[in-house]
Amino acid sequence: MNPGKLKGIDFERLSQDFKGLDPNDPGAWPLAPRIAVFAALLVAVLALAWWFDWRDQVMLLEQREADEVQLRNDWVTKKKLAVNLDAYKLQLEETDRQFGALLKQLPNRAEMDSLLSDINQAGVGRGLQFELFKPGVEAVKDFYAEMPIDVRIVGAYNDLGAFAEDVARMPRIVTLDNIAIETLKDGGLKLEAKAVTYRYLDEEELAQKRQQEKAAKAKGGK
């Protein structure tokens, strides 16, 4: 077999076709060089089209496909919410009812004096002696306020326990924190604690609180 030929291809002749080409007269070139130049130009045109146009279109298509998937997921989520809307409404009504029941356990501003008196009477009724009963400064929260009360009470063990039980059973929420008990020389006990009671903010206080928060936010944004 002639080494210059391979399966019917004459490489020596092809090599001769690419020699001595006149760049000013490509029409006179042999067939093989013309085909090679055409193929190179076609590849270059396709590469330029991909780089300057098709690439952006492909990226845009991928983005649109991702958006479509997200929209489908959002639609499925909203459809599930719509199907369960009645159940969610019932849950919301139940939550509002429970919240209203809890809110009723908090006194309003006008009832605080009565509540403080009830706490004091709970101790006096058990034969306890108050050495200190000092309401502190209210701490305003989201929709309620906390009032701490420093108390110091002297009495027998059973009476102090009964007093704590009475406070826990009050219709209004009262907690006893930071409890410290000291034994006296006469055998009695001295209890020091911080009673904390809560009240809900009325509409006027809530409006004032929102106004203060809005003013603070505006000041902080400057």
C-alpha cells in the first residue's frame, strides 16, 4: 500500500493542493482548500454567534425555566393554603378565643390598686405581718406591663405556705420570684420575695407606645 494514501485518501495530493494558494483569487483554489476555509469560517461564525447572542439567550432560557419551577411551587403552596383556609380560620378563631381568655386574667390600669390590695389582704388574712410592700416601676412590654412588688413578710411556716398558695389561686396572674427565707430568733420565718403582677395596656397606652416606637425609629433612621 502506498504510504501516501489511506483508504482512498491521497494525502500527498491534498498537501499539494494547499501549497501555492493565491489569497487574492480563492475561486481558483482546489476543492479541498475551499472546503477547509468554508468549514473554518462556519465554525468561527457559530462561535461568535454563541458568544455574542446565543449564550445570553440560553442563560435567559435557563432563568425562565427556574422561574417557572418557582411559580409552580408557589401555586401549589397557595393552593394548599386555599384548600385548608377554613381550617386555618377555625384555628385563628380558637387562638383569638384563648388569647382573650388569657387577657381577661390581666387587670387593666384601673384594677391594679384593687389587685395590690388583694395581695396584701391575702397575707393579712393568714395572720402574716408585712414589713415591706413596695410596688416598683412598671416595665412596658408588647401589649402588657409588668409591675414588680418587693415584699417582706414575717409569720409561721404554714401561714407563709398558705399565703403563697392563695396568691397562686388568684384570678389575676401573680408570680413570686427571688424567694429568700430566714429563720428568726423566736422561731418564726421571714420571707423576702419579688411578687410580679401583670396588666394589659389600654388603647390609649398602646397608641402612645406605637407613637413612641415610630418616633424612635424615625430618629434612628436619620
